[in-house]
Amino acid sequence: MSAAPVLPDRPKRKRPIGWIVAAAVVVVAIVIALVVVAVRGGGSDQPGDAGTAGPDRKAQTVTIGVADKALPYWKTYETLAKQRLNVTVELTNFADYSLPNPALKDGQVDINQFQHIQYLANYNVSSKDDLQPIGSTAVYPLPLYATKYAKPSAIPEGAKVAIPNDAINEARALLVLQSAKLLTLKDGGNAFSTTDDIASHEVDVQPLDASQTANALQQGSVAAAVVNNNFATAAGLPASDKVYTDDPTSSSAAPYVNVFAVRDEDKTNATYLDLAELFNDSAVQKAFTKDYPDAVARDQSATSLQAELAQVEQDAKAAAE
């Protein structure tokens, strides 16, 4: 019987070395890409280290009306807006506070940032407009100055105290004096109180033009004065002469939170909301604090700001009746 035929050996398959090398290259490339994305997306408070969100978004240009365009913090803000949001911010400066709101209403700017809620409420009621806040910036404390006294309680009974006499600042100054326990206001007062609302007082309140309050104190015609920060700086009043400031976290300070404002139809615009939120970035805040060391930053939601505006507008209408 013949032997069974021997089958030939199966030829050995060559290893696909080329494929292995190609696969390795792909894996390395993916790893490198993931590392780059992780590094870029890690975030930082430095403008140059912003994430990659900007290039992935549609490029836009947004015009913001302001009253302090020359200050350095806006450069930081503009840089971050471009890097993180892919938004080119164009600032329009207004030297006259009466101009930014009409410019916003007419579409000359997309957003403005120069006013607090009380000012905005006053404008809306008097102009029959409906501009809305979408983000907060800061409260600028309104100090009570005295050159001869270290605290409000040391001011003699019946002494004259100067306050600004314009509608916007008079009410706030009265609230400051009430908080300092130098007077009381009917029903606790509000953002539209006047000297007619004083219920009781320890001092003689003297309403003056806001630009004259510091001079009156320096000349000795009053014992103390509530002075706006810009006039205090111009007059050279030292910080050591501040004997009281309003509490920026108190309910009475709520109408004086400065805001980003937009037209009512734009209050849900995602880009505008992102721009308002960008102000709270640590890099922007660091630059802002250098420019405004006395300012107290406030981070409030659009919803809470709009509710506060509605209340102040209601007070404004009641005050006008």
C-alpha cells in the first residue's frame, strides 16, 4: 500500500510591516492632537491663554457704548472677547451720560455699559423705553467725608451736612445718611426719596450741586459731605477723611449696581449674555480693579437685575405722581 501523499507546507505569510507602521503613526498623531487640545482648553486667567472656543464660533462684531473707553481694562476685555468668543468688540465712547441710551435705542450701539439700575429706570420711565440689564459690573460706594470727625456719631447734633441735589444722587445720599444713623426716612426710603421724605434727623441736611459738596467741606461751611468719587478725586479729598460708605451688598445699594444694557428684544441674545458674563473673568477683574480700586464687583444674573429694574421703575412712577 502506497504512502499517503505528503501535502506541501503552507507558505508562511509575511507580516504586514507597512500597515503596522502606518497604524502607529496614526495613534501617535491622535495622542499629540489630544494633548494639544487639552493644553489649549485648560483655561487661564491670562488673556493670551484663552481656550479654543473663539475660532469655533461664528465671527461677530458687537458695538458697546461706554464712558471710559481710554481705561486699560477694556483692552483686556476686547482681547478675551476675540479669543474666547470670536467677537470683535468695538467701543463707542460717550462723554455725555444723556447719549448712550438713545444711541442704544436707535441701534447705533448693540450694548451699553455706563449706568446703574436707578439711572436706567429713570431713563426708561421718562423716555417710555424698555432697555434691559443683562449683566452686572460693580457698585461704586458713595462716601460720607468729614475733616474733623472720625465717625458719623461724632458729628455734632444740628451740624450741616452737604449732599448732592440732583435726583439720581440725592436719594442715595439720604440713604447713606440713614445707614449712618444721622436721619430716618419715611417708610425706610427708596431710590427716589427726597429731603421731603426725612422723618427725623440728627443733622441739618444741605442739598448742593454735586460739584460743590467737596468744596463746601474743604471751606468749612459744612461739617461733613456726601461726595461722589469723581468730585472727591478732583478735590483731592484723602481716603482717610471717609467716615462712612454705603454697604454695596445691602438691599439699599441694589439700585446702584452698574450694568450692561440692551434693547428688550436682545435680552436673550446668547452672544450679548456671554459678553456681559465675560466681565467677570479674573483677568478682566484684575485690570478693572487697577482702574477702579474703590469699586466693588457684583456678579448678578440677568433675571435678578431685570427684577430689580422693574421694582425701581415702579418706584419712579410712584414718585412722579
